[in-house]
Amino acid sequence: KQCRKTYKMSNISTAYDEIRDLLIATLPNHKEIINPYLPELNDDITTEKSFGLAFGEGLNTELQLACRMSIDRSMRVILTRKIFGGNLMRSTDGSKVRRDAEKNLFEDQYLIIKALEESPTITDSGAITKCVYQSDNGLEFVRIDRIDLIMLTSTFTLTYFEELN
């Protein structure tokens, strides 16, 4: 059977917009990182809390269905929380601020995992078949212009189909 040619935006482009919109709705008080691929090089990452969305490698799952190809693509969600501005605090109060920021990052991550895995908004459009949390890199310390941050990068796998013609 011959596949019909259709002219529309790819499903990954649609998914990109839907996921970004979902992150903004889930974390309305976070600022979006301009360059999530190298977050520590962003000037804007020094805000109280921020998020970034970065897409990674794709894999052709070699499943074809009605002139459509299945793809698994990795996606990273980067989260940051400010710990200190100015000199590094080396006190009991400073330790509490750091611990609170770390716990808040895990809470942010939980909200995102839940939103991405349970949201019908993403899968209803047909752009994404499945979105699954895979792993994270653990908490990382980042220092930019005398601002101390804690960063957490979570990796998800998206499964979606693209038209072959």
C-alpha cells in the first residue's frame, strides 16, 4: 500500500512545545534557562529557581506502523535552586539553606515526573505515545559569579511516531 504524503510539523516539534508548556504550568515560579545544553554557562541561571529542557539522542526502534516510524528519544529536564549569593556561608544556617534547596529540587523533580508521566495533554495530541522517567545525575553544585546553586538533571525517554512520507 502506498503511503500518502502529508505536510505538517513533525511530532517531535509538537511534543517539544507541549512539554515546554507543561513545564511552565507545573513550575510557574521558575525562570527558563536560555541554554539548557550547557546550563552552567548561562547568566540567567543565577535566579532563585530555574528549569531547562534539552533533547538528546534518538533511537529508531525499527517498528513501522501504517507508514509511521517509532522513535525513542531522550530528554533532559534541568532544575536549579539558588543556595547563596556572595560569600559561601559556612554556618549551621548555611547548611539548612542548602538542605532546604536540595529537598526543594527533589520536590520540583517529583512534580515534573508526575506531570510528564500522567498528563493527558501530552499524549492526547498523538505526538507522544509514552514519556517515562529514566534517571537523574544526582545533585550537583554549580558556582556562577559568586552565586552558589544546586542543580538536578533528570532524564526521560519519549516514544513517538513520525510519518515516513
